[in-house]
Amino acid sequence: MTDQTLNRQANWTRWRSFFERRKDRALPPLDPKVDYAMLPRSLARSIAIFQLGESGGGTIVAQARRSKLRGIDADYAAALDLFVKEEHRHANILAMCVRLMHGELISKNWTARLFVAGRRLIGLRLKVLVLLAAEVVGICYYSAIASRLPGGPMRHWLRELADDERGHLDFHCDFLRSQTQGVVRKRVFMAVWRCVMCAAAITVMVDHRKTLHDLRLSRREIWGQWMEIGRQAESRVIDPSSTVSRVLRQSSASLS
Ligand SMILES: [Fe+2]
Ligand SMILES: [Fe+2]
């Protein structure tokens, strides 16, 4: 099946089966014998903040089910429901990371509150745009932290989370592309996206500055990666010649 053929078909059935195939992944086993005592305390706090951020998101599914937006259907709402459950699996894995580092989980944090406030602003489209910014942040941050960890379960888990976030990014891009047909809508999307993306990156930079410093991660390099992935996401949304998502293509190929 060619990319063009895949593009002409409605995406949501494929996204739904994409998430359905992954929904029964078990949590990895927790091995408390692995020693992470050498890791800075700031990292446990950082991961606890991301754990909190991965825990919410239920209201968007109800909104998608009620939505009358053109370009989405019941399969989209079902895929979004499975996506939220996948984020909750991430929250469970991050909680295991915090436990391995003898850190403490948290129930509130200003960046998590900001993110929730962003999602509650208005409409489904803006909510998904905020989620897209969170995926960009997650891909960069989980990969950057994994690059500084010794070999072992945490490094493996964080890389797997970053891979999952790449799939989520394509899923949200497909939704936003379905909602930004026409020049005016594309321009509005680009303006709002660039503001939200920069605001999310700055917020995380500030809140996690100690971890970045303690792990000797270059802020300039991370900023560059954030902006690059943000630009790629933008062109996936606005470029009419964008091909079908790599992750969907791979999962379609594995079925044929
Ligand atoms: Fe996640
Ligand atoms: Fe995600």
C-alpha cells in the first residue's frame, strides 16, 4: 500500500488500531536492587513533575466524543481515549523511576498547573495543540535524561517513553492538519503554535534548570532540539505534501 493510498483513507481507524495494539503492554518489572544512588536528587524531583503531568487528561476524551468538528469521528475519540491511557502508563513507569531513586511523588506543581490551565482554555483544537507542545517537550527531555543515565532499566524505560511520544506527536499532528485547511487557518495555527511551543520550552527550562545543570545537559543544545522537533511538527500540520506518519506506516507494514 503506497503512502498516497494511505493518505486518502480516513486516518482515525488506523490510529485507533495503532493504539489498540499497544494497550495491553504490561508495566516493566521493578527491580529495587538496581542502585541509582549516584543520581542527583534534582532528577527524582524532575521526574516526579513529569509523572504528575502524565496523570491527567480524561476530560478531553469526553469533549472529543461530544465534538461536532469536521474531520473527526468516533474512531478519533476512541483513539484519543487509548492515547490518554497510554499516558497513564507513562505516569506509572515514571512513578517507578521516582521510587528507584528513593524520591517522592508530588500532587501539585506550578508547571503542571500551567499545563492543565492551557488544556482547559477553550476548544478541542487548542487542547490538542497544548498536548502537541507537551509531546515535543517529552521527546527531548526523556531522551536527554536517558543519555545521562547508566545502563539499566531507567534508561531503557525513558527511551521507550520518548519513542511513544513520537507516535503521539504524529497522532496530534494528523488531528491538527485535519483542522487547518485553508491559508488563514494555517497562519493562525502557526502563530499560536510558535507561542505555545516557546512558552512550554521556557517553562520547562526554568523549572528543571537544576536537573539540567546537575546532569551537565547543555541548555542551548536542548533548546535547539526542542525548536527543531517543533518545526518538524509544524510542517507535518501545514504542509499538504506531508506523508502518512512513519509510526502508522510501520505498524501498517507489520500487519501486511
Ligand atoms: Fe507521555
Ligand atoms: Fe505523549
